[in-house]
Amino acid sequence: MSGPYALTIIAPIDGNRRASLDGALAEIAADLPNNRLVPFAALSTTHFARFVILPGRDGGADLLVFESNHDGEPDEYCDHLARVAGAGLDALFGCCIGWPPGGVADVDGYGEFMRAHRRSAAAFHMGYRGHTKASVLNDLAVWDAVEKWLDANEPDRAHWKSRSALELRTRIAGAVAAIDPSLSLRPAAPDHRAAVRWAAIIFLLVTIGPIYLLLAASLRLRELAYARSWRPEPTLPVADLDALRAIEDRRGVVQNQITHLAIMKNDWRHRLTARVGLWAVNQVSRFIMNEGQLGGILTIHFARWVTLDDGRLLFLSNYDGSWESYLGEFVDRAHVGLTGVWSNTDGFPPSRWIVADGATDEESFKSWTRNRQLSTQVWYSSYPKWSIDNILNAIAVREGLYAHFGEKECRAWLNRL
Amino acid sequence: MAEPPVARPAAARRLELDDIQGLALRPHSELPYVSYLFLRVVDRARALAALGAATGAITTAKAVLAPSARRPKTRVQLAFSHTGLAALGLDAVTRASFSPEFQSGMAEPARSRRLGDRGESAPERWELGGSGHRLEVLVALFADTAEARAALVAEWGGRLDGLVVEKQEDSTPRKNQKEHFGFRDGVSQPALRGDPTRAHLAAADRIADGEFLFGYANEYGKLPSAPRTAGGVDLGDNGTYLVFRKLEQHVARFWRYFHIAGGNDAREAERLASKCVGRWPSGAPLVLAPDHDDRQLGDDMAHNNHFLYRDGDPLGMRCPLAAHIRRANPRDARGSTAADSLTLVRRRRIIRRGRLWGVAPRTAQPQHEDGERRGLYFVALNINIARQFEFLQQTWLNNPKFAGLANDRDAVVASAEDGGAVSLPGEPFRRRLAGLPSFVTVRGGEYYFMPGLKALGRLLAACSQNS
């Protein structure tokens, strides 16, 4: 299975209905799980989702964006949305140009609107490829049950020390099955990811290599001219910065989000480079770094880039921990890929040969990012208490419960707890 | 008006020791009596004149690096909060060039979430700073005896015309180099790479000067962007940001918890507490001394800090992943490789200049309240408050997800507000210390800017311009 999937709907807002849209967004944000418009708790296949308003470009209409990271094919998911959150879609996209007068009840009109305003992600990264929300929640519950058993049996550690790890695991597995028979404890399905990894690396080198060399050579003079004229941007005024920070680090939620909008440089070479760069990031995420981490960063649940029709590049990310930590990882670890993409947008710290420098200019890169970050009106996480590390560990704990392990592997499994 | 300093090749610049305040290079530990005077501006013109006249009395790094006989017996350091710069008349455009964290101040609500200052530690309850006090100018006075300190305080109280003391905080000397819980602290301390007297330290502890001072290259090889006036006059050169926090330590609560967790066995209590700290009371690190304290190692400054985590203790069997020192300085344990981790950690370090307050407990491991309040003045220096101090606080110390953990807290410094336990990895499976109360409460604090001496002159001039 290759899910979860990314859905991005982008629609122009009818300026006359803006107040009504703002009101509906505020109502949803006030009670994310149980509001009457988009009751996220009932969206049983949605991992992360957001609604955010983008300013229009050059006086154009503002845009309403819906982002979801979900299980199931897009059409099937849109049907599910209409059933569970129809009132919300009517209230929100009803403020957009082109929404069918009959709303979601007009099945054909609704489907047509969603298809017409759907934008595919130029690059999409997911932290737990192949795992549905139901299976993630199941695995977290299994892990939790194992931890509870260990808590309860802490006084017997001396007893278990004299027994084998295999025996201990068998005991735990039996206890967990008894605690909650509804939990799925199935062993791991066979996985071919490792096998295709090397093939993918070679394929990427062969395809991207020559294109990269051509683009890098053709852009080098432009890069030099840009570096001469470029000046670091002033940092965001502290009031604006504090406004962005006010919606970060929400109490009881371990993730944060970024909505970021940059303007593509007006040059076909840059547009082409961005396309190639995003395609490469997407391939790397799908075939090479497809077990959680991307570019050395193991805090991203879901992230995507979407190219807008008006030549802007939208970045949406759902990540663990603080902004400062996430951006720090961009600079310290993932600067090559990010520079390869964002050096094609305005104001970015100067690059060399497309991928060098750029994001390594820590202060300038962080200011550049903050200056293009937008306040997100509605943002929902299904796993407010669990980091991606925790989720991947829970998956491994569940998979190891009945796996064919030797004593040593069993000991390693116990060390996950 | 002085000219802005000429741009020099950043990497090659030598520390300008006679322009840097001494605290950046030395903790002044031979002077155990400190008074922190938190002053408020009552008459701007007179305050500017008094501060200008006092500039010559501020202790420089050059003075404290002199041979010990010539080092000053009393020392003075000076710093300003953002509200202080406003009260002294610095214009808004110039103030906006300082770091956003400094501008908003330590008590800003979103910042409190990041720093973990809630519940008992919330700024509304602070006894120092927050909305209750105007802590505008910080004068730190260092002396070798209590009498000398009293004289110094009296002298400076008279000298600082136009300013009144809003709060005075007096330190108490450390006993056997230990903090109040009874552990040797401050063992792992970075030094400026340009400090000629620290060349013998391990490379991992010698950090680019620009991580702690404006005007020098930082760990990214860049000059940190410094505060400047609207007219482009540099105000940062040889200066830094100083983080001040008053922390109260609940020592009896600490040892009572560990005695109960250790089945009322004093040795086991000490072992469990040491697991949470990452060092034994002597300072010996658990990675090197996993089973019992090793006083000789603890005292041996050449060896008590020479260890890493990745190869010898990746799972935290010796030093738990959630231990205080492993969070505060993860060394080679973060990231995909040891080298990657060490690079990342170098970009997060702070220089600590903490002192104690309140009397030391009369006995080791006291389990009963003695009616005294005590704690630590946490003082840290860094150039980028968000990337260094706040990152450490939020992403490493207070993060229940640190190093892939599920719900672990720093047992020593984190608040009990969010629950959390400490997992002690072991065979056949981990043990978990649950129900940990808060052992430390934040009682106040503020962000300060500690300027270089020449920049101080330019700063005061910029303040006087706007009359």
C-alpha cells in the first residue's frame, strides 16, 4: 500500500463573503475535534489537515487552501468529507467563487468543484508510508498496553532477569492480547523497500545528474549577479513575529505547522530548476528516505510543496517540536535539498551551483522563512501526544510482538520500551 | 559620535579583551560574593550621565586575565533590558534592531510556553521581573568577602544617580563547589575559541567567539547581525545577551522523593538521583562511573568531562537518555553520525555564569524542610537567544520527546505541570520513576544586553540624542 495520500484544494475567495468565511474558520478553530462544521474527530482517515487563507497575488482574489493527509483514494476521500463535514465545506468553500449553489448535496457539482480546484503536490513527504490512521492508532494502543504491563510488573524485574527475553516477550504478548482483544497484533507484512532503494539511487543519479549539470551551468551567471544585488531582509517586526509564535507550541500538542508562500523567480530556468528539484525531492522521499526521515530530519509527519497557478510556491509542513528546532535541522542537515528548491524563489539567500550556500546562511534563511510564513487559521493533528519517533517505535513494537526473533533481537525489542 | 567598527575578516579577528566585559571570559569564581542590582531609571538625563561616568569602572576581560596578583579584587558588570533601553531614551527603530526575544522580554506569554514557565513558575507569580517590576539596568557587583560586597553596593548605590534599586539579589558562596541539591555543577563549560588561556580544553568545548560575542564569526562561519542605530552605528561589537533567571530549588522535596523511590536506602536514593542528573554528587559522570560515585574522578577536571555517548552508552543503560546533563549537552548522541551531532551541539551552547542564593542545607540529602528558601541564579551568555538558550530549554531540557522518548521529563529542572516520568533503561527491562514533583520553580528573570565598552559609549550617545 502506498498511502497516505495528499489532497490540496485551492479556491479563490469571493471578497463579499470574507466575513462569513472568517467566522466559520474561527468557529472550527475554537473546537477542532467536535465543532459542527468540520468535526475532525469524526474524520477517521485524516492524519493531519488545515485550512489556511493565502493573500492573492497582485490584487487577485485571496485563496482558501484545504490540506489533508489521509487514507484512501482522493475521490473516495472527498465522498467521506461530504458525508462527515458537508456543513463545513458548504460554509467554507461556499465563500469561494464557483461553489455549486446546491453545495455538497449537488453531488455532481461538488465533485466537479473538487476536481477543478485540486492541485497535486509537486513533492510530498510522509513519515509513515504504508500505515493508515487506524493502524497507527492501533499500534500506539498496543505499545501503550505493553508499557502498562511493564509498569505493573516492575517489582518482578529480578524474576525476569533470570529468564530469557524470548520468554518475557511471549508473556507480554499474551498479556496484551488479554487486555484488549480488539487490538490487532498481526506480524509485519513483507517489505520490499530496501530492495528498490539502491535501484532508485542509481536511477536518480543517472536521470538527475546530466540535467543538474546543464541547469547549474546555465544558472551560474545569474546566481553571481543575484548574489551581488542581494541584501539580507530585515527581520520580521517583533509584533508580527510574536503573532506567528502565538499560535505555535500549542499546549498539549507536540507538533507544529508551517504555511509558507514564496514567489518563484521570473525566469524559465528557475521554474524548470524548481520543477526538477521538487521532482527529485519527491523521488527521494518515495524510494530512498521512505522510513521516516527526510534529509536527516526525523520530525516530519507530512510535508508538501505545491506550485500555484500564479507562479508562487506553497510549502505546508506538519512537524514535531519547535520552529527553532525544525529550521535548525533545515540549516544543519537538509540545506542542500532545500536550497535546490527555494533558491528559485525571490529573496532567498544566494546559492552556488543551485544547491550550495543558500540555506546554510542561518540567520538570513530563518528571516527569509519567517517573512514568508502565514498564520494558519485551522490546523488539526490526529496525534497531538505522539512524535513521529513514538509512532515509528510503536509500529516496531507491534511488529516485533510476534516476529521470529532470536534472543538478541528480543533483547533489542525490549530496549524499545 | 564614534565611527562604526571597521569590518574585519571575521574568522581572523582576535578578541578585543580591553573592550569585552570580563564575565564573557571568566565566571569571577574567586569572588564568591555577588550582588545583582536591578535598577530603574527615574531621571533619564542624570542616569545617562551617571552610566557614562561609571563606564571606566566596568571590569574588562583584559583585567581578569591578568596575573592573579593584579586582578581586581572587586568587579563590576553592566547590562540593560529592553525596557531599560527604552527608559534611557533609545529610539524605537534602534531598539527594533535588537533580537526579537530581547525585545519581547522573558515574560511574554508565548515565550512562557516555550520556556515551560507555567503553574508555580508563571510570570504572574514572579518575585523578580514579570509585570511587577521594572528591571531596567542590571549591575552585577563581585567581591571576595561579604563586607567588601556591602561596601561595593553602598558605593554603587551612590554612584548611579538618576537610577534607583528596584531589586537587589545577593548570592551565597558555593560549598565544596556543589549546588544546593548536592551535586558538583558547571563541569561542562564551553570557552571562547579565541580565549588564549583556554587553548588546552577539548576541541568540543572551544566554541567560535561569535556564539558569545558580536563582531566575531559564529559556528556557521558568519558574523551575527548586530544591533545598530537607525543611522547605522554599530552597538553590538564585543557585546552579548545575558539571560538571568532566579530559580528556587526544593531540596527537601528532591531528596524525599528519591528516598521513597529508593526504598529508604540512602545509597539507592543517591544512585537514583544521580541517574536523573547524569553525574554523581562528586561530579563523576555516570558514563565513566556507572555503578558508584568516584570522588577522585569527580575532582579530576582533566577527566571528569571527557566522555561521549554514542559508542559506549547509546541506549542510556549508564546515563539515561532523559538525564539532565544528557539533555543539556547531548554531545555525540544526536543526529545521524557523531560528527553531525557534535557540529549541531556546538551551535546550541551557552556560557553559564550561575551563582547560588539562600543558605546551603545543613546536611547532605536533607529530607525535611528547614524553613529556608534557596536556589540558583541562572546566568547565561549567548548571541542568539532563540537558537541557543531558548532552544536548549524547549527542545532539549523540557521536551518530553527528547531523543525519541515518549513522555520523559528532565527530573531536575522541568516542571511537573505536564506530568512525565523518567525511564531508567536496564535489564531485563526499564524502570520508570513516576510521579516526580517539581524540584525547581522559576521565581523571575529577564533578558539583558551586556555591551562592549566602546559600544556602551555609542549606546549612551544614541540614548542622549533623542531628547
